[in-house]
Amino acid sequence: MYALQNGVFEVVNHFGSAPKDYWCGAGDYAIRVLRTPATQRVYLWQAVGPSVAEPGKKGVQFSLQPPAGADTSPGYSVSVKRVGDNMPASMAQNYCYDNTADEIWLK
């Protein structure tokens, strides 16, 4: 995770490209580094694309504030393509634990 300007942070994916991987990083960063409450909403600020922090990789930018003019109505799927998508930090962080569960069941 990389802190950018104006409260925006970028999650750079090193091990895959599933949307839940990006949300995992955003939720974990918000709770463990920024020390936000678990109920704080995390907003998709910029959709998946070239990373600002690590050229040559893909990244997604998030913020604890909604992007101006973005539709922040709840969605029904996990995506990193629609600016304004959001969820509580704890829900995003839970995707980190889903990865471990997948590994256990696949063995």
C-alpha cells in the first residue's frame, strides 16, 4: 500500500488480480495503518489501471472519503471498476481471510 495525496492510497497487486485482493489490501490498510474504525467506509477512488507507485504493475486507488460526484449507492458485486463503490473497512479486510480459507479447501 502506498499513501498518495489528499488521503488517497493505492493498493498494488503482486500476486493476482481478483477484485477481492485489492479490497483486502484497502480494508487492511484502513484498519491497521490508518487506524480507522471497522465501520468506516472505504471508497474506490480510481479504478484498476496502471499503478502510480509501482510502474509496470496494476493498482487501485482508495480513500476514506467519497470521490466528488461519484455514485456511491451500494452495489451487489465486488468490483474495482466503478469509482464510488464502497464498503465498510471490516468487510473489505475480511477478503484477506477468504484467501486463506480458499487455500485450505483446495488441498
